[in-house]
Amino acid sequence: MTTVQAIFPGRVADRLRVRDIGADDFKTAFRLGFEDFLAMPTHVVFISLLYPLVGVFVALLAFGANVIPMLFPLAAGFALLGPFLAVGLYELSRRRARGLETGWNHAFASLRRPAAGALAVVGLVLAVIFLSWLVAAQGLYWALYGAYAPATFLGFAQEVLTTPRGWALILLGNLVGFAFSLLALSVSIVSVPLLVDREADALTAIETSIAAFRQNPRTLTLWGFVVAGMLVLGSLPLFVGLAVVMPILGHATWHLYERIVAD
């Protein structure tokens, strides 16, 4: 018995087969995701409000704790947890596609299945990536600004947008954030919906997700940019727009997963 088999005794021997996807799959996933959103608006709003409410809390915490420089890393990095927070949306899309009841009380049925432990492991991995991003962002800020603590958000924004070290912070911060985003995307794009859909272990799910990303790097990187852009737009009005953006993205991600993973 191998070390992996000893740690994951119920593990599928090989990762699941993944398909090549293209622009048509991309468009279809968004179309079907939007249809799910229109078909289940009440249930979706109930679930998706959790995301903007936590986002508002994070923003208030950032201002209240006088850590204004960390506001953007907190808001941007929080999106790294999005795939795990969309578990309820994946379940609703799965149930609707199979003609099952789609009441909000069924949204978190996957958390009561044998795969719940594996979901928790993937969630922990994403949490570690999120915390690592925050540490990296804080380290970058200290390297450029030292102990400087801006008094107001507007003052900090002016400093960042009009000085060379501010431009360096923007450039390097976005490059580092992009690297963490790609890592989180490759780990979660398939793994979380797969565990909602099937009984598998965390390692198999993550391996399948990474394989899907390696097989479709351009399409899935483009997907990541579109997701990031929509999350930014949804975040602008005090995160409230995420109550619409988040469910559409969640449902669309489910349909993208169905087009990637072969039966």
C-alpha cells in the first residue's frame, strides 16, 4: 500500500478524466448559470447574501482596525474563498438539472454527505491560500512603506495613485495577487463542484481540478479574469451587487464543471 493510499484509503485510484473546453462551453456555462439564477431567485438571494454581508464585515473591520492598506487585499483575497462559499449554489444547480426539489432547505445537502469531510479539506486549502495572500500583501506593504499608517482612505488612495512607491505597490501587488488567484483557481475550479456531485476524496478532487486547468489553461484563465471583473463590479456598491453576481457565477461554475469532467 502506498503512502497516499494509507492516508486516503477510499481514494479513487486515478483522477477523473477531463475534457478540452472552448469558447462555446464558456458561453454555455454562463447562459445556463443565468437561467438557474432566474429560475431560483428567492433561494439564491437567501444564500448569496451571506457573501456580501461577510464582505461588508471585512470592510468595516479594515476601517475600524486602522488597517486601510489591507482593505483591497482583504476584499480581493476573499474572492479566493468564493468557490467554497458557493457550495449551496452548486447543489441547487445540480438538483435543478436532475429534476429534484430546489428549495433553500436543500441547498447544503452536500454538507451532510460522506464527501462533507473532503469539502472541509478543500475549504481549508483555500483558507490557507487566502491567509498566505494576506501575509504576502502585508509583507509587500511593509517593504515599501514601513510603519506608515494612513489616517484616511482618501489620503492613502492619493498616496498610492500619485507616487512611485504607490505605483510599485499596485504593480507588484497585482502580480502577486494574480499568482495566488491562479493557484486558488486551479485547486478549486473543479474540486468543489465535483465533491458536491460525487463521492470522492479531497486529493482526487484537487488532482482532477489541477488536471483540468493544465488541459485548458487559456480558457480557465480567461474564466478567472471574467470572474474577477464581475466580482469587482459587484463589490463597488458596498458589496451589495454580489447578491446578484455571486449566484450567477456560482451556477455558471457548476455548469462549467459539468462540461469539463467526463462521466
